Amino acid sequence: IDLKGKRILITGAGGSIGSELVKQCLTYNPSEMICVDINEEKIYNLSQSSESINSSTLIKNILANVSDKNELDKVFGENRPQIVFHAAAYKHVPIQETHPWMAIKTNIGGTLNMVELAGKYSVDKFVLVSTDKAVNPVNTMGATKRMSEKLIQAFNKESSTHFMAVRFGNVLGSSGSAI
């Protein structure tokens, strides 16, 4: 994916994977980075670290919830991203087993919101950050991420946006990592 001069939106931008995506994307000189996260402290930390980055890229840090489609519609409408990396998700397996409705709301509902808005605003490319646990899901988190993968596959057939997924394995030292 060519990122140079593009407007890139990253959800879950304050998380372990999202923040690494932000750093990696900046090396390709996009015109704008729209960093979205639901966690106020992570958005604050992103804002603080953005100030020390010597880059011509305009960095916007936005506090927003992927489960709130109206909120996301404003983000897409005001920023018109060309490329989206959707990393926002609940990832802690034991917590998702005891709160499956939140996994469904965020991992599936949030993805549906993002996918529909990507189509509405003619995003060029959409990358879903998934998990190796989606291969043969045996838990709520894996099942919701697998459903999210199926969702983007379905939209790929009817949209001009190119939807794709990448699966990450367990990231040691990250929030939610397990051995």
C-alpha cells in the first residue's frame, strides 16, 4: 500500500498495535495521520508524543468510539481518509468470555460501522487488524474477529473500497498478552 501523501486513519491508535502502526506509517510521509482511540489517556499520550515528532505529516488525535456511528461519521466527513487501518478491538480473551456483549458490540459492530463509512466516503483501502485466534475460533474474541473478517469479505464484493485483513499473533509485552 502506497502511503506517501495520503490521509491515513488508524483506529485503536493508542494501543500496542495501533501505536506501532502510527510510527510505521509516519516513515512513509503521509499527508495526514488521523489517530482515533476511545481511551482519553492514550489520546493525550499520542498528542504529547506527536509534538516531539519532526515530520511534515499533519497528525490529528481524536477521542472517539468505533461503536458510535454518528461520531465516526463526523470523523470521516471532516477528514476524508484514503486509507484506514482498523485496529480498535477488545482483545483480552478472559474478559471477553465474561462480557461477550461488549466484544460483539465493539469487535463486530465497530467494524461494521467502519466498513459502512469507508464505503460511504470512498476510502481506497481498508485494513482490518485481526488475530490468529480467528482461524478456528474457540472463544468469544476469536469468533468476533472471525465474523469481522467475514464482514469485510462480504463488503469487498459490493464496494469500490478494497478491504483486506491481516492477522497478528500474540504480542508479548502488549496489553492483553498471554503466554
